[in-house]
Amino acid sequence: MTKYFKLWFSSISVKLFFWFWIVAIISVLSSHFIISQLAEDSLILPAHRGDMRQLHKIVRYAKHHTKLTIQQFLHSLPTYKANNVWLKDNTKSQIYTAKKHTNKVLKNYLLQNSLTDPITIQFRKLRLTGPLTINTKGQNYQLYVSNYSNHRIPPLSVHRIPLWLRITITVAISFFLLWLLAKSLSKPLLKIQQAANDLGNGKLSTRVTELDQRNDELGQLAKSFNQMAKKLENSISAQQRLLGDVSHELRSPMTRLQLAIALAHKSKQTPDELTKYLLRCETEINRLDTMLDNVIALSRLENTIPVINNHQLTINKLVDDLVVDGQFLADEKNIIINNIPTQNIIINADEQLLASAIGNILTNAVKYSPENSQISIQLSVNEQQLIIKITDSGMGVPETALKQLFEPFYRVQNDRARATGGSGLGLAIAKQAIIAHHGTIEAYNNNKYGLTVEIKLPCN
């Protein structure tokens, strides 16, 4: 479940959804915060009816107590009323209240503003209503009354901010966040685009680094690009190497063929020599034909996607038929091919392609095994893998040459290869055929003498 959610959250579509969702939320919250900071702390409203009734009662009370000083007047009021009463002396710009601890917000507002008509000033948690005029000791005072309010004013104050400013704040916040989103998406795409341009310009070693470590679609795209670039580099390198090797390998038989033709022209008067040179020409032509067939087969396996005609086949029967064919060649050197019997093993494979691979390895083993020796073929199944081991009795190969055995035109000893007529393509074709079956092939020297080629193929 954890792995599923991890893959789900790594999807770029999910990331886009959450990005837009978060951008919308942040835009709203940020706009609200900024607007609330810009909004005024007070809002002027029509005079509150309840507060006005309270003010008129105090005015009527003041008419009967005109001889009291301002402090006496405030203390003569009931406590619950006196705590809410504010008096302002406009001539002295002084505020009077019965409270021990005055509200600085209200006091500052009254000192900074001169009001004439009764209104209500709504603050965040209380309201102030007034003024009405009272007279005591021959001095006029402005009368205000304050009361706690249960509602807050930011929603009301927002309307006082210009519409263009509200729109500008929202657009600016969303633009900045979505710009970050666009940059985060476009940067890896531009990186892949640059890599594609470099690859198109011939830089076959180009790879997209860092991005292939991501788990989302962009990471998968980077991995696919790197795989494509690697296959393209290998394909072009293989073609260039194959072209160079073929050009080199064709020189020798072509030179021998030209020499044989020249000698044949000189020996027209001696039929025996003419026949000898013509047979030599035929041999060289056959070698060229075989080499070209192998080159074409190897090129198709290396540079194209092989068409695999998989079907169920009994690998034991295929190996038996190949051993019978190989024994004809082995009889010339008195070599015995031992096919170690085992239970029938059924796999899905391309019979012709697999027969070509095993046949090439078997033929190679016969060529390089000494006379009066033995070759063994063993089949086994281990952990859903078919293992085919072909062991010869030759001299083996140097350890440093084992990894190069399956490269085209590679020969451990050129003179020995010429003696056997080999072109160095058999094992390379076998390797590509096994890779096409999603298998592996390797060679290693035996403990005493000889070489073993091991093929591993999936059983299902």
C-alpha cells in the first residue's frame, strides 16, 4: 500500500493537481492576510440605535446635574454605565472616562478626530457611538458611549479597499506561484530537449543525468531517453566497427581470389593447374559468401529488433538434432560429442534462431578441439532457468581474452583461425541470438583443459 501511494504521489498529473490546489489556497489566504493588513482598523457606520438610546438617557441625566464637575458627573453615573462613557473637551483636546485603564485605541481615535453628527465607529471588538453634547459647570463636552461588539469587521473593511488593488494582489500571488510551477516543469523538459539536440548533432555519449533519478513521468522520460541514446550509440558504434572489420576481413580472400585468377590465366595450357586454381577461386568465393551471410545475420541481430517466432519446443530434441549434424564434422577428427541425457525440457523460443546459436558454438568447439578428443553437452534447469553447457577439449583461451570471444571478428590466434577457416563471427551471432531470447552467454576455462560456453535462458 505504501509503495502504491508513493508511486501515485510521484505521478506528474497528481503533482499538477496538488500544485494548482495549493496555489489557489495560498492565493486566497495570502490575499486575505495582505488585505487585512492594509484594511483600516475602524469602519464608520450609521449610529447604533441602542447606543443612541443610552446616550439620550445620559443627556437627560446631565441636565439635572449641571452643577457637578466632570469627574463628579462621571462618578455619579451607575458603574455599569460610567465604564462605557467617554467625554471629550474640544477646547483642551482632553478625554475623560471613569475607567482606570482607558482603551488607547478609542482614546487616540477621539483625540485625532473631530466629530459633529452622531455616528457609530466599528472597531474590531467594540463600537463607539456619538457625539451628543452635555453641559456641566458651564462647559460643553462631547458625549460618547462604547460597547463590546460580537462581530469583527475585516470582511466589511475589505470593501473599502479599491477593487483594482484586491485584483492586483490576487493576480500577483497566483502569478508568482504558477511561475514557479512552470519553471519546475519546463526546466527538466528543456534539459531533455538540449540532450536530444546534442544527440542529433552527433554527440552519441549524451545522457540526461540527475533527472533519471526521479520517480515521476519526467524521470521515466529521462530513463527512456538514456536507453534510446545508449542503444543508438551501441548500434552506430557496432555498424562502424562492423564496417571496418568487414573491410579488413574482405581484403585477404579478395587478394587470394585475385591471385588465383591471375595464376589461372597463366596456366591455360596446363589443365591440371587450371583446375587447381579454379577450385581455389571457388573456395575463396564460398568463404566470401559465408562471411557475407554471417555479416548480414549479425547486423540484423545487432541493429534491429529481431522478430522472434516463439513457440513451445522440446530443447532436448533440438540439441539431439544439432549433435547429429555436428558429429559429421567431428568424425573427420575422430571427436566424440557426448550428449548427456536428461529429462525433457520444454521452453518458449525461436527454434531456428536458437539452433543457429547452439550450432555455432558446437561447430566452434569441434574446430578448436584436438583429434581423438571429446565434447560434451549438458542441459539442466535451475531456478526457472535453462542452462546449456558445451565443453570442449581444446587448449582454452587466455583469461584476458574471455570477454572478447563474443565480439565480431575476434580471434585468439589469427593463424589458427585461418587454418580452420573461421571468420570470427560465429560466437558473436550466438551471443545476439541468446540476447534476443533475454538470456545470457559466457565462456570460462575448465580446471584442467578446454573451454566451456554456458547459455542461460528463461524457462517461461
